[in-house]
Amino acid sequence: MENDNLKLTSSEIGTLWGEYVNGTMTEIVNRYMISILEDEEIKQVFEIAIKAGEKQKKQFVSFIEKDGFPVPIGFTESDLNKSAERLFSDTFCLNYLHIMTIHGLLGHTTALSVSVRKDLREFYNSCVDDAKSMYELTIELLLKKGVFQRDPYFYPNERPELITAKDFTDGFFGKGRVLSSTEIISISLNIKKGIMAKALSIGFSQVTESKEVRKFFEELEETADESLQALSKIMYKDNLPVPMSWESEITASRDSPFSDKLMLYHMGFLVQTAQVYYGTGLAGAMRTDLALAYEKAILKTLGITRKWFGIMVKNKWFEQPPLAPNRKELAQDK
């Protein structure tokens, strides 16, 4: 059998479905942001991102329809209000695109790793290439604008060293050791992602029409801030700098550019990806205080995810992904 004619596996269907929905969400946000941007250089980068997204969207539809699955609803024009007042600064938009590119790169790579069909592998390889290109463009422009926040610098040791102290894992009471470079990787990335999640929560809470959704955004803001404070405290303890917050890049607008459905889904997406990054950080944490900070953050985000799911289902905003066949139902008498 030709490789491209193989039936899609459950994993392949799942990644196609998820990438399509997330892609349509990102497309709507990018289209709003490009409509409010004043900086021509930033606008050009967004144009490239939107064109890449449109190209990928067509291919997602082709793959899904070929195997007879319904194309997800995702997000459409009805979720966008282009005439809304400016909610984000140009700097925020560029930082947003950079962070979401990192998420996209992870998503495409994961999809590639579970794909068997050659046409799918070639497609996801092209998606990875698009994301890598966008990653380069956003970093270069952030550096040019002087708003890219670098991770802490280290001074090199004279020679390699081995762990000899038994208190290497102890981060309490000053008895332990300073953070390792491998631990700072996850701390820094989680702080940067948490800063964006908190800023979006603030912006979305200003413009949502639903009291229930606003309450959720406010709770999410508090949760994000708690995790940021915990990780920042660990960095400060070792005299290491942390990235600046983005709250000042959110305007005072109360005019919503997006539907409540899109804003709530977006924050749920960020919360769920945060669990992945917290888990990665926990796996690499060798200091007790850092491991406990990640464990607490994971538990908090799990609670937030349950509330998010409840609101999405209650409002009939949660689209159901393809399910495995229910053999018990199929075996019942007709």
C-alpha cells in the first residue's frame, strides 16, 4: 500500500484536529493585532505569520476531509471584532507572536513525532520550518527594538566539576547551592510564559461581556501571579534577574476584539501548555524548593483547568474531538 494512502491513525487525527483548532484561534488574534499595529516592521512579520497560517489551514482541511472526518468549527469571523479599540501595544503584539511561535514549534514537532504517513511527515516538516523561520524573525526584531529579554549570564568555571555535597538538592535556609544553568532554562521560560498569561488575563478581564468569564480570568491572573512570584523569588535569592512584566502594554480599553469563547479557549490553551512546561521544569529540578514550586504550580493549574472546562461545556463552546468507537454501544441489539 502506498504510504500516502494509509488510513490516518488516532494520533494523526488528534494532532490534525488540535492543530487546526489552535491554528484558527491564533489566526483570529493575529488578524486583530495586524489591524492595530503602527510599526511597519512588526506588521510585516505578522503578515508572514498570517500567510503561513492560511497555507497550513488549507492543508489541514485537505487531510481531514480526505479521510472522511468533519472539519472542526474552530474559530471564524464571528469571533473577531476588527473595529474594537486597541487593547495591546505594538511591543506586546511582537512578544505575543514570539511566545506563540514557541508553542507552535512544540506543537508541530509533537505532531511530526506521531505521524507515520509520508505526506503528513512532509507537511509537519514544512510547518516546523515555518515556525523556525518565524522564531528567527521575532527574535531578530525584538533585539532590534531593544525589547528582547535575555536570560541571566553566567561566568564560566575554570574546569568541569562533579557533585560532591550531599546538600546539592537542598534549596532552603541558605544551606544549599545556587541554581544550575540547566534549571534556569525552565525557570526563565516559565516566567516569560507566565508573564504573557497574566497580561492576557488582565486584558481579557477588561473586555469580556460575561461576569462568569471575568471572574475566571481574575482567578487565573492571581494563579499566574502566584507562580511568577514563587519562581521569581527563587531567582532573586540567587541574585539573578527576572524578565519585566507586560501589564503596562495593555491599554485601558473595555471594547472586546474577540468573542468570550475565543478568549476563554485561548487562556485554557495557555494553562494546559503551562502544565507541560511546569512538568518539564519539575523533571529537571534538583533543588527541593524549586521542585516544590513546580508541584504547587501544577496543582493550581489543574484546578484552574477543571473550572475552565466547566465553563466551556456550560456555554457549549467546547468542540468535541473525534472519539474512539464505543464497542459496547455497537454491540447492543438493534
